[in-house]
Amino acid sequence: MNAKIIVPVVTVFNQNGTPDHEANKIVIDYMLRNQVDGILVLGSAGEFPGLDTAEKQRFLEFYADYAGGRTALYAGTGCERFADTLALSRLACDLGYQAPLVIGPYYYGMDQEHIFTFYDTLAKSLQRDLMIYNYPARSGHNVAAQTVQRLVQANPNIVGLKDTVAEPAHTSQVCRATEGTGFQVYSGYDDQFLYNLSAGGAGSIGGLANIVPDIWHDLVCSARRNDMVRSMQLSRLLHKLMVTYETGFSASFLFKKLLACRGLGIAPRAVFPFDDSSADTAWIEQLLHAVLEEYSSMPQGA
């Protein structure tokens, strides 16, 4: 079983709201030490709407220069304008990213025909590998399994999907609709990892890999060697941390706060208006410590 964990990595910012390259190097090195299978730059956890197009271009260039060749890189390139999405996607491909990951136009009402037209046009214009980012809670639309099937049949360069959905049955439908094509379906929520694999998916692009990449790497390795007992134990640890998404704070802010708790010397700043630097997060820090203690008490995996 070739399961993967790709981390939708946080972006560390300076006081002026621009990416802090030196601090981001610390995060990159931390992910590489913990052997994640890939890094998604400028995904939702990377707070991509807080950067303009030029800042995104510079940040993708920085990542490719520093981390390129040491792990697989993916780029969140969805923008409000199609022309910007295409230009950023082309840049990512030219820089050596595995594929751009593109969320559909947000704000606009999109039926399935509009969704098909958007991705079909992008894929044919790009002519390089492309991944779909399905996140109905943010985009306002859901990419139906039948639409994914049509897109894959019409565009062999559409190679995967991140499915951030509350109902994982949608992921199963996509897996069935694309079975036998090599199309890779990833869960967007960490606690759906085992469900994703059982449905025929490829793993997860899960935000908790920011704070517990060690647990995530262990879980992926356990799944690859079909150690179901350990996989279940490790998955339960992730389930305990899912509350991180439900606190009312920005998850990106909390991830950076908890990375600082894990010893990384980074500032937990988030884009306006989500910079809750004065918030009391002691209870979530205690939860993380409890999960890490439980993990450390587990026998080491094979």
C-alpha cells in the first residue's frame, strides 16, 4: 500500500505581513527531518489569500530553491482571476513542482458545467500535471465525482484531487469514478486517512502534519506495512487533535503556535484579521503535550 502524507505547510510571516524566509527554512527543515512525503506550498494552511500574486511568485521561487530536490513539492495556485491561476501554475511547473493544486473560483456560483469548463480549460492551457482542490466550505461549490471522471477522461494531465469534505463518502465516489486510471485522491482532513485508503485513495494532505509530522510519518509507514493495529492507534491520536480545526481560531495560527511549542523558533503570526497572538491557547498546548506523551509511551513500530 503506497500511502502518502503531504503536508499543507504553514507560511511564517514577518511583522510586516510578508513571508519570513529564514523562519520558513526552519519549518522546511523540520518537515524534511520527519520524512513527510511531500510539501504543499500556499495551500489553505499557508494562508494563500493573504498574499498578492507577486508575493506568491517570489515565495514559490524561494521554496523551490531551498527545498527543491529534497522532497516532492506541490503548489497552491488558485487565484480569483483565471489568468493569474494559469500564470502561477505555469511558474510552479517551470520551477519543478510536481503539480499545481487549484481550488475553483470562489465567490462565484459554479454549477458542474462551469466547474468542468474551468478545469478543462486550465488543464488544456497548462499541458502539465494538475491537481484539483475540492473544498466546498471555502469555494462554495462541490466538484462532483462524475465531473472529476469527465475531467480525467478528457485530460490525462489531471492527476489527482485533494478532497476536503465533511462527508468522506464523496471521496469514495471519486475513487470509484476514477478507478484504474492512476488518478490519486487525497483526504483533506487528517481523520479520514484510513477511510481514504480503504476507498482506494492515496493518503492525506492533512494540516496536522504541520505539528505532528513524526506521528504522521509513523502512521503512513504502519499503513504501508499493513500494520492495522498500530495504524488504528496512531489514527486515534490524530482524532484527538482534530479539535484544532474547531476552536474558532485560525488553524494556521494555531499550527504555528504549536510548532513554537515543539521547539521551533518561529513567530505565530497569521494574516489579518486572524492574528490572535493574545489568545489563550494553553488548553490546546496541553492537549498536544498529552498526545505526544501518549505517543512516546507507545512501543516503537517495526
